Amino acid sequence: MCGLCGYVDFKGSSGSGVLNSMIQTLKHRGPDNFSTSIFPEQQFEVGLAHARLSIIDLSENANQPMHYNHLSTVFNGEIFNFQEIKEELLLLGHRFLLESDTEMILHAYEEWGTACVHKFIGMFAIVIYDKKTNEVILIRDRVGSKPLHYFQSENLFLFGSEIKSVVNHPQFTKKVRYDVLQDYFIYSYIPSNNTIYEGLYKLPSGSIGTYNLGTKKFEIKTYWDVYDYYTSKNRIDIDYKSAKRHVHDLLKSAILYRKVADVPIGVFLSGGYDSSLVAAVLQKEVSTPVKTFTVGFEAGNNEAPFAKAISEYLGTEHYEYYCSSKDAAEIINKIAFHYDEPFADSSAIPTMFVSKKSSEHVKVVISADGGDEVFCGYNQYVAMDRYNRLFSKSKYVNSSILTGTANFVSSLSPVTSFKRRKFLALSRIFKEEDKYKESMLFEGFQTMSIAVLKKLFKEKHPFKSYFKTDVRDFKDTISMCMAIDYKQYLQNDILTKVDRATMAYSIEGREPLTDHRLIEYCARLPLEFKLKEGVKKRILKDIVHQYIPQEMMDRPKAGFSVPIYDWLKGDLSYILDLHLNKDAIDETGIFNTEFVLKIVEDFKNSKLPDETIIWKLLMFQMWFAKWMKN
């Protein structure tokens, strides 16, 4: 894993000093080497910069930017099947000097052009400067594991792994996009492809962006979309036993690909099904104990004992750490820097904490995120299925009744309207002519209502839905929701969280359950193979039980349940007082101060129905103080 950035400048406002300054902002992503290349042309100048975290081929010759014939590249991530692709290229006459996947990328692009991406199994953000075609090409992996941002003005094109590298350019002016700020308060993140800043965007996952140096136009094309695999026409007709055998083979392949490295590796182990499977498969394939890492809490949900039991059963070399309020305070003060824009998933705290501790022992960690999206693991899928079955069959329930009930529920609570949104969404799916009806159902499970936003902000902006998906070709409601979660929540929340948390401490995170071969197959399986009679992750659980006894695994789903609100009412209350006082709120000029102060007061008195709004407000205020006051 590494960091990259660069520019195309038609006015000479950049140069080596600016490029070095940009890449230095990413030194945590790649502390092993910093290199830059500048290509002065008659009409423009191209700059490429790279901060390297050495994982495969540790030699200096594998540093980047890397050059081959008319091509130059900077690359963040890993192509896990690069050796197989090299063998194919060797048969086509290519010759290699290194054992680096970066070198393979250059040869693959020369041979197949951007179509080479279809051969890649991995996580990647790639930038290629092609002098022959006079283009700068940006490529992002299918699920969006690795970040890549871009900015375009009339005479300047900027790109970078993290936002901070782009905004560091002296020609970039930081202006908050207030229309996407409300998205942050609804989803706890800013949905792709937007960022918090005007003019700055995330390159969409599964896409290729081509900047033409002659026309100054940037064109984005999609090369992969998870929705394509959830449609009815792609459904696989197969028996459960055969499907389970194939899924098992795919899982083993995905996990074992992720152990390819020239440095020590470890596993984040929570004791749940996903991480236990990853640890079990790895431990079975290696002769020495796999290093596993777990984080626990003295208060709230604590999965550390379960992880320890799994470790003892598998025989891993286990490390267990407990995150205190003091540890959390240290990390909270770093979140704004590492995440670059407001980000309100509080599990970033334990993820950063365990990454910090793991970095003392390994340089690569394998995580198990993505299992819930691929195998139907979220409780809300069961709830959606239950509601869908109930109301679609009932002749006594109609849209008017549900809407009236929703409004009544809303009147009971002025701050939270989760139940109201759920009822409203359900009422709308009865409009059979609406091709977006299942999207409406999904939106009913978001975390903040539009009504609250109207009170929160001084200025009003129209809300934009990110889930207006034509669902007529989807197999069922649950499959549609899984696809949306995979495309939005997994990318914008989970994978963003893990990437920034691991990179904060200069270790590489790998996610085998996001292997595109796995989702391409599992998305096409019958839903009952994944969710049956309320049993989530059915097929995955049956595979795990081949490694670990069922009685050790069966327990309610928990996840990272961080005692953040207890801390903010106790040891960490000073952080609230510092960032959510009247002067601090007035300084941002965004919120209705009295409404926010009332929320803070209700929170401190344990009278706030939806406490998540406190964390969202705090994360925004801390981000504003870090990035907008300087």
C-alpha cells in the first residue's frame, strides 16, 4: 500500500516544490521511499509522485514512479495474481527486470490497454501517463478499496490518494459543499462520488478516467458494476451443495491470494464468522502460527473473549488489546487529519487502535470486511424481508394507513424519526408503477430524517437520493439492498475506515471477502442460500463449521460496539465542551446554534433519543477546526 499524487499543469503553477509538498502529506501511507518525476512538455507539465510502503519486491528498483518505454505510472495497492499475468505476458514476448506487480501493470497496459484491468485480482488505484496517446489514465478497483481523488479546472488537473494531497496544491481553494454536508449527517459519510469540497471528486469504483492532454477533457467510463450480477437474468440454477463447494473454493483462493507478501502478515480477529474463517483458512495453509489481533473494551460490547477462544482453537499467535477512554481520546484527535472530510463511523476508533498495535508486529493485516454485504449478514435484511412479506400479502394494509401511522410515530419524537421513515418507505412501495419502490424501502433505514436536517442547518438545500436505482431487473428486495450496500456503504464507510486506519500507522490492509470473483458468483445465487428462515449468512456459516465447531460460533451479531457515548458523558466530556460550545458552533456559521446547544444539553442529561447526531456534530466540528480554520 502506498500514496500517490500528481498534476497536469498548463500554466506552470506547480513544479518540483509543489509536487514534493503534495507527496509529503502522504508520508504515513508510504514511509519507505518518496520519489517524484516531472515531464515538461511544450504546452503542459505532468508531475507524478509516490510514497512507498514496501510490501512486494523490497528492492529500490521497484520504487515509483516507474517507467517503461512511453509509459510512466504511480500505483497504490496490490495485484495479487500478478505472477500469473506475468507468465501470460512472457509468452507474448515481454521481458521483466523486477518481481514487482507495478512493472507488470506497465507491460499489461502496453499489451492490452485499459482492458488489462479485467485481468487484475486485487485492490488498486493506478495512474498512467501515456506519452504516445497524450493521456493521463486513472483506474480504480472494482469495489473501491483504494481511494483516488481528482480535481479539474481550466488549466489544472490534480489527483491524489487522499484529499489532503490535492488541497495542498496552491491553486486549490477550499470551499465547503453545503449540499453534500447534509448527506454526511444522513449517512455518516459523504457518498461517492462527491467530497466535502467544491470541484473535488472521488473517482467512482470500478471506473477508468481518461484525461486528454490535447482537449483538456476528462472522461469516466465504468468497467465493472456489482448491479449487473444481481439481476434476474444472471441468476445461477444450482443445488446448495454444489454452490457451497464452489463458494468454499473461491473463499480459499481469495484468502490465500492475500497472504502474498515479502513482509510479515497478520489477521484482525473479532471472533465472528468472517474473521474466524480468514484466520482458519490461513492457519491451515501455513506451518507457523498466524498472528491475530483483537481489540476489546472494558465497557459495552466486548468480543475479545470470543476472539481469544477462536485463537486458542486454531492455534494462532494471538495479541489482545483493550482500548481505554484515554486511548480513544488520542485517536479522536487524529480522525480529522486521516479521514480528510467529516466521517462519523465511531468504529474508526478501535480500527485505528488495533492498527496501531498491529504495526508493532506486522506490515500487512488481513481483515474480513465485506462478508455482511456478500452473504446477507445485516439484521436489517431480515427486517426488510419480514416487512416486505407482511405488507405485500396483507389486504388490510394500504399506503394511506402506513403514511398516517408514520406521521403519528413522528409526532412522538421531535429529534429522531427512524420509525417514521421506515413506515413512509413501506407505504410507498405499494405504488406498483414506481420502478424505484425497493430503493424507497432501503432509504427508510437511513440514520437521520430530513425534518431534523431542516432544523439543524441555517440554509436549506434540496436532498438528493443516492439510491434511485431502477430495480425492475433485480431478483428481489433483499438482493437490491445488498447491491446498494455493496456499492455505497461498503465503499464509502467500511473500506474507507479500514484504509485510513491502517494507513495512519503505515500498514497495509487487505480484504479477501471483497474479491470480485466472490461477489460475482454469490450475487447470482438464490437468496435462500444466504438468508433462510431468519438465518443470515447461511452458506458462509456452513463453510465455517467445517473449520470451527458450530457451538463455538453461534452468538448474536455484535460488531464494533464502541462505548463512545458513555465516554463523551464521562471522561471525554471535555471534548464536547471544546468543540460544541456556542462560540465554536457560531464560528462555523452553518448550524442553528440554539438547536445544536439543545441537542448537546439533552445528550448530557441522557434525554436525546438519537445519540448518533452528537458524534456526527463533533466529527464535523473537529474536521472544520483542522481543515477550514488554517
